[in-house]
Amino acid sequence: QVQLVESGGGLVHPGASLRLSCAASRRAFSMAGMGWFRQAPGKEREFVAAVSWSTGNTDYADSVKSRFSVSRDNAKNTVYLQMNSLKPEDKAVYYCAERDDVTQRSRWSNPLIYENWGQGTQVTVSS
């Protein structure tokens, strides 16, 4: 079972940037892609972004489009979430997740297709 470790979270002011990293213990051929989700206090876990290992194709939640960018480094078994123009409403624990399921991009936002999850990294945005 693959293990995922997130890093890069922290406390920043509105308008600042952060880059989150998610390192996988290994990457087998069966691993299809990675997703980023976040959960704020009192709210459900929500989809943020996703990327395919093989093609680099991406998907984003409407709330972060034009501000966030997800990418992957296959050689390092690592995915990144570049977050720009951060807003207070971006405050949450951010989780990365791995899926083996090869499916349509429209399904990448569904947390049920992901098999392994990291422990999360805290992002706080406040003035």
C-alpha cells in the first residue's frame, strides 16, 4: 500500500502563495493519478485539484481555477499544488490522495475513487 506524505503548509497573509508537496513512497504502473482535497472546520471534505501521472492532464474545482496549479514529477513520485492569491476561505487541512482507477476526468473530483490518503497539511490564511 502506497504511503503519502504532505508538506508545505503554513500560515500566510491574504494574497500570498504556498506550494504543497505530496511524496509517494512508491509509484507502481497501476497508479493512475493523484488528487488534492481540503477540509475546513465544520465543512465537508471538498475537491481541489487532480492530475494524471501518465498524461499530466489536470482538473480543478471552480473555486480555485486561475489561482491554483497542480503538477507532478514522475521521477520523484511527487505531486505539487501551487497556490497563489490565497484567500481566508482557503484555510483548511489539505490532503493528497492516490487512485489506481483509470476513469474519465469528470470523475476525478469524486473522493470515492481514491484508495490511499495522506495525513494532511494545515494551510492558514489570515490578516
